[in-house]
Amino acid sequence: MSSRGNRLPKPLHSLERRLLRTLGRRGKSSLEAAAAKAGITEDQARRTVEWLKSKGLAKVKVAERERISLMKDGLTAVKHGLPEKRLIKAFRGKKKASMQDLRKRFESQQEFNAALGQARTKEWIKIFSENGKPVVQIVKKGGATATEDLLKRLKKREMYYDELPISLKKAFNDLSRRGDYVTKKKVKIVTISITPAAKSALKSVEESKAIDNVTPEMLASGAWQGLRLRPIDVHAPAPPVYPGKKHPVKRFIDEVREIFVSLGFQEIEGPIVQPSFWNFDALFIPQDHSARDMQDTFYLSGLSLDKLEDEGAATAVAIAHEYGGSTGSKGWGYKWRLEEAKRLVLRTHTTAVTVKYLSDFKPSEAKIFSVGRVFRNEKVTFKNLVEFYQIEGIVVGKDVSLRDMMGLLSKFYQRLGIQKVKFWPTYFPYTEPSLQSVVYWEKLNRWVELCGMGIFRPEVTLPLGVANPVLAWGGGLERLIMLRYGIDDVRQLYENNLKWLRETPLCL
């Protein structure tokens, strides 16, 4: 069978048929006129023309023209007359009048001056002095002018400058120098014409009695049996649809939660505002440590707790800070202050929630994680934010070790699609030993630092009543999201860029 025999006729939408009928009678037409004649909106006409073009049934020509229309003063002149004409009427049949009497007929001095100027330019009046006072005399009464003709035409409809006769072009140019009478604007004029193939296509569709849909009335009367449905062109272009969907950051958080839950972890949450005790002191961070400075931490001005909820934990932490107590440490060797511990801060890490959990439940075994917002008083750059998300987790057990944690984090990264992972020794203030996880990102062709990890020091766990080792890790979530979506500026995640939000795929 030949390719011609396999070719299906391209179906015509009802809008296409209506526009083709209109163009068939006119041969060609502007988009606005064709839409009005066909009884459809200009937006519908634009879409329909694109459909017809794709089927080879219409041609489009775009030209630029200058469209002129009335402005504020022009509308006033149409309603009340040009100022110079109103000046002549103000004489009320007399040949001359005082300047003072004529001025009373105008609302403003500016309008009166304009009337005098135009009347003198057209030699309708002359001004002289009589008994020491200015007098205006009519020389001739102006008849109908091209300017008035133009104003009347523009009141009925906007016009194109190139369609004006020479006299009206001169009138337009004169009015355009007088103020807010007329305006000229460049516009694109779309002219549509049909191709020879359009007539035969329309004829075949009309003869086939194709319909777009079956109505209840057709079903009830049985009229549908003598008709056929218009075929649907599955290759026709369609406008993009942007359904509602979760923000990429929220989708990634949900994915992280699902991974940890599948690995046997339980999620915990806690308040954003924390006392310094849980944010710093319980983690064995001394009260004069630089991390507590205003440059790094957001303190709530003038706000503190009346008292700490767990006084027993506060006493044990104070002892660990001052001389170590039963932790095997010498402590920091300073006088710990309760008032400093009661100061309220926006949490700088979700570890404040984790140590509070350890103090409350004192588990011998546990697998806990949290995902939440934290706050750092840092300069916003392409890689730093003041507010961001942190992933945090702990494992408590009698025989857990760094090897367990490295295996756990490796499995977590693999679930995110990251295969190459390695760890190297580092320092963190409340874990010992400590490691830094580093992953290889194929798209960047380099290694990238991610979560920090380690085993909580005895100075952290023993004052809280936890005897078994506690594996802990944490890191910023945004860096992982940047790797996932190929972003090199973290600010892009929160700029509400609709184009990026719409085009970001649900699955990568």
C-alpha cells in the first residue's frame, strides 16, 4: 500500500471550521476582524490559526503599523469643541470683546491661552488695546477644519496613520504638538489568508457531517446515528499544563524520611526555639566558646527560661563542664553559669532535639533521626543561608562502632543514587573519634564533603544518663539537593522561580 493510502486526513476542530468559513468568504482578514466575524475571542483565534498553520491550511503575515487614538484633551475637544472654536462662540455674535470677559468662558488660564494662541495662528482674531485694556476682535470665523474631522473619526474608531489622507495627517501632526490630544503607537498587524488546500478540507468536513461531541439531546432523539465524530489529531500541539506539586525541597525531605524509616529509624521533632542548655551546654560546648557568639547565633533579645525543666541534668552537665565529674574528663575548668544556660536561641542545629531525647528517655538502644530547620547568623552567599535544613541521626547500642556508622551512611547515600563514598578523620567538638563523609559526584567530576559524624563524647552522654555508645551524624540538606538538581547557587532553591519550579521533574 502506498504512503498516500496510509495518510489519514487531518481533522478540523469546530473553531477551525468557523474561522475557515469566515476567511473563505473574505479571502484574507486581520486577526481581530476574523475573530469578531467568526464569533470567537482573539485568543481562540490565535490558537486556531496556529492549528491551521500546522496543517498547511493557513498563511500568516505580520506587519507593523502605527495606530492612532484619542487622549484626554482629544476626548474633551470632541465633546465640547476645540478651544479656538469655543473662543469664537464666546463672542456671542459680537465683533469684539474684552479679554477679561472672554477669560470667564474658560475653566483655566492655560486653556484660554491655548485658545488665543490657536485663533491668532489661524488669523481668526486680532488683539489690540482700547482705553488701556486688551480687546479681542474677530477677523473671520473659522469653518469646519480637518482637525475637527479627524477628532470625529477617532471618536468612532481607532485608525492607522498610513490610511489617513494628507490633510488628516497634517491635522494629526498639529494635534500631536498641542498636548494630550492624540497618540501614536506601533502595533503588529496579523493578516490571515487561507491556502488552496483549506477550501477542499473544509468542504470534505462539511459533507461528512462531522461533530465534535455527542449531546444528551442527540442520544435521546437518535440523531447521532446519522453523524460521525470528528477524529482527534493526537499529534496536534497542546499547551503545557503545570499541575500543583510539592516544592523540590519538600519532595527531597520526604525521600530522606522514607529512606531512614525503611532502615528502621524513628523520626523525632522539637521546637525551633531552644534554651542554650540543650543547644550548647548539653553538648559539652563551653559557655565562652566562639560558637555562642552573636556573630554565629541568633539570641532572642532579653528572653530566658525561668528555670530549666530537668534540674538533675543541669547539675550533671555543670559538673562535667567545671571538672569532668565521673566522665573521666577534667572538664573545662571554669565556673558554669545557670543564667547563661537559660538564654533562648534559634537552634543552630537539630542536635538540641537529639540530646533532649537522650536525656528524656535514656535509651540503651535506639535508632533516631530528625529533619528540621536551623539558623546561623552568617552572610548569605551562593553556598550559605541564614536558615536551612539539617539531617541528623543517632544510633544507641552496646556494641555499635564507627564501622556501623560508615556502613549506615554509605547505604543512605546509595539510596539517594550516590555510589562512591569515603570517610576521613576530622574534628568536631562533641564527638570523638570524628569522621567527615565525602562523596563523588559524577556530574561535577569531583569529591564533595557532606555529613559530619562521630561517637558522642562521654562528657555528652554520661551526664544525661546514657551509658552505651551513641553514634551521631548530621549535615545540611541543601547541599544534597543542589547535587540532585545540578544547582550551583543555594539561593535558587528559595527564590520562587516559577520557571524552575514548573520544569523541575518529579523523578530524576
